[in-house]
Amino acid sequence: MDLFRYGRRMMGCIICGLLLTGCSGRLPENYKTSDVDVHIYPDYANVTMPYNISPMNFIVQEKGKACVLKIEDEKHETIVVSADADKKLTIPLGKWQKMLADNKGKELTFTVFVQQDSGEWIAYKSFTNKVSNEAIDPYITYRLIEPSYMSTGIIGLYQLDLRTDEQTCIISNHRKKKEVNPSREQCCVNCHTNQRNNPQNTSFYYRGQGGGLILTYEGKTYKVNTKTGDMYAGTVYTSWHPDLPFIAFSTNIIRQSFPDAGAEKVYAYDFRGDLVLYDIKKNEITNILKTWDKMESFPYWSPDGKMLYYCSSDSLMRDPSDLQRMKYDLKRIPFDAKTKSWGEPEMVYQASKQNMSATHPRTSPNGKYMVFTLGEYSSNAYTQRVADLYIMNLATNEVRRMDEINSPESDCYHSWSTDGHWMMFVTRRDDANYGRPYFTYIDDNGVGSKPFALPHTDPNHDLELMESYNAPEFSMAPVAKTRADYEDVIFNSEEIKATFGSEMTSLDSVDASTGASRLVRPY
């Protein structure tokens, strides 16, 4: 599959190269003007763009045998490109980059001309895009996963340069053995994240034979077994402390349910959930919250590292039929870095009172806002069509649904760019099935601009992609290690077993039916 992806991308580059050789066009001398908005895919009309984004190539969806695009700035400098019957408009990278760099904080006007079968040209109503003064983090990392949701499929972690649309494989479960009859290793790669969008300190899981937490810290990469002490499961959802060598994890038992009716195809849910802290330098796991009467998940640090946000449910899972009554609230717990101790949990947003479930809290880098996902139940709302993004003003506790960026389909998996003005999220708005990254500019009042899709050299790329983008994260730089480096650690190095620094739970205090501790453990 890696060879297939490589070949597909190379073919795309060849095709795009051919397109670029003929992309410069001339404006029609005679045409009729129209006050009708032009239909294009992706919809890049009337959006705010970062000045360092790759060309926003698009397909004109109007009938005709050719088209021309004119992009004009306030000084009347122009870029003109043309396309034949496929109507794929491909903007030259160099010209695009220069125009955006020259027009920070200004507007660009886009006009599309379409030649009718009769030979007549029509100029559709122009649209205007603003170029932001703020750059977007230049890289994103994400998981590509097939819709089977099984570890037997092709699953990989990838990095994409937002400035050039160049994709690199970080690690994949498609690895050929050295036997005479090669076969694919069956495993999963997931839960990738880094410290303050800096890939010098990063982690992901390689789940399968020889796997573990693959941790890169201060230039070295380790394979760590984080299941230790009396933990009933390994670590899952991950949040790096913004400055210190600490990682907050949830430890979960995760199940999936595949309904035989309804729009949703799969439900993922937690059967157990607690929070732990990993001290990287001490190689030590300690409990943050270990409870029998609650389930915790999705930790996320405040930008100053003094609070840990998370979602928490008072409902316990004993049977899959309990799923729809699983309602999560958002809470936070104070952290004292000097003593590595925790305060009392505080309620932040009680979604359960509205018979809803809140999950995936992400505070903005300036600490002013928190964006989260609200669904009907469970901590994995991304599987629900009703999932929407909400924003809380942390100074006033005011909460509102982000109607300016939500869609009728699932909107979730949001991530903040370093300066806090750009937010990325995954949405299924294109076809109701596959998750695609979209971007929005968040202003100083916490209001988002019209979202736009991830630009590609071939604007059909994501329409033809039979995989979902899963949990994308921003990054300020490319990954520090190569795929070969990671594979060497995974398959050739010994794992490091984490130690356990909390009090052990005796066996007679564990509920045999649920596996949960009957006692609330001390923080």
C-alpha cells in the first residue's frame, strides 16, 4: 500500500507538472458578466487565508468547455490560469506564494470565466478572499485510516507541509517481513501528539507485536511500556505538559459497537477510564484520578500547565446497552508542578444536565477560550452526525455553539495553531462518510471565519481518497526522526518498563463484575 500511495502521488505530480506547463492563460477579450455566484469545489470563496498556505486549486462546477481564473490584488497585480474541459484550475506555487506574502492583511479578488459550448465566455460574480497577517503552523500530522476500523487494514501516521502539499509517511502498519513470503504486520498506529506543537518532543503508539509508546524526547527515541503497577490497561489519550517533562494520559478500556440500523456505522466508547501522569525523566507513572464511580478521558493541559482539563462521566459501563446514557461533563484539576500534586476537581461545563455529552476539551494558546465537542452520548462523539463544536470564554464561562463553522454532519477533532488564531478540525460535511480537515481563522472575540478545506495540488484528491483523516495536529516543524529511525526502535530495541509511583490497589478492593476499584484513590 505504501508503494501504491507513492505511485499515486508520483502520478499526481506528473499530471500536475503537465498542467503547470500550460496553466498560464489569457483572459477572454469578449465576455458577458453575470451576477451569479460560481460553483467551485472545494468552496474557497469568501474565506480568510493564511499567507503561507499552498495554492487553493479548485474545480469549476459550471457547464462549459474551458475556464480561466484571474486573481487580482489591490495594486492590480494578477495571476491568470486556465483549464480545459476538466476545469481544474491549478495555480503556480511560486506566483501564489509571492502574491500572498505581498498582500498580508489585504484582500484578493477571484474572477472565474467559463466558455460555453457555443464559444461565448461568461464572467461569473467575483469573490473576495482575505489574506491574514497571521501565519498558520506549516505542518500537520494525522492518521489515515480505512473505514473498516480494524487493525488488519492499512493505518499510517503522515505529515503534510501546508505550504507545498507534500506528504511524508511517519510510520505505517504496512511493513513487509523478511521471510520468503512477505506479509503485512497486523497492528495499529495512533494517538500522535507533541509538546507545544514542537515535534522535537513527540509521541505515538505502535500497537502490536514489538510495539508500545514510541516517545521522542530531547533528541532520543524510546519504546516505553506504560502499563505498570495495578493499571488495568495501558495509556491511551495523550497530552504533553506545555513546558515540563510530564505527559498526562487517560488509561482506558475501549470498545466498539457496530449498529445494524441508523446513520452511524460504528460507536466507540470507554468501558473504563482513569487519568495518570508520566514523568519522563523519572520514567514513573502516578495516578491523577483513579475512581470507581466515574470515568475520565481526554486530558488536556491549560497553556500555563497549572490546570488539566478532562471529560468525566458519572455513569459506568457494564453492558453495551448502557452506551446511550453515558453523558460526559468537562472538568479540570489544579496541578502543582513543584510538588507534582493535584488539587480538587472542578466542574467546568455540565453537559449532562442538558442530556448531552461534552468531550475533547482544547484550550486556546492564549488561555482565553476552550473549544470542545458536544454530542448525544459517550466520549467519542466523532462517530455521531450531531457532533458540533462549542466554545467557552474561560473568563466569563459563556458557552455558545460555533454555528459559523459547524455543519449538519460531524465536526470534531479540533486543534489550535501555535498563535491561537488558526484552528483545524475534522468534518464529514463533504460526503457524510469520510473525515476531512478544514481550517478556520479565530478572531480576538473567539469567532471563526468561514471554514475552508485542506488545499491539494489536485483538487480532487480528497474526493478520491478512500480513507479518513483522523485526529490531525498542528506542528511548527517536520518530524525530527525518519520512518527508518522509528522502525529501528520499534523492531530492534528493548522496551523500557515504566515504574509505578502510586499506592497499589489490593485485589480484594476490586469489583469482580466491573473490574473497577471500590475505593476512590488519593490524588
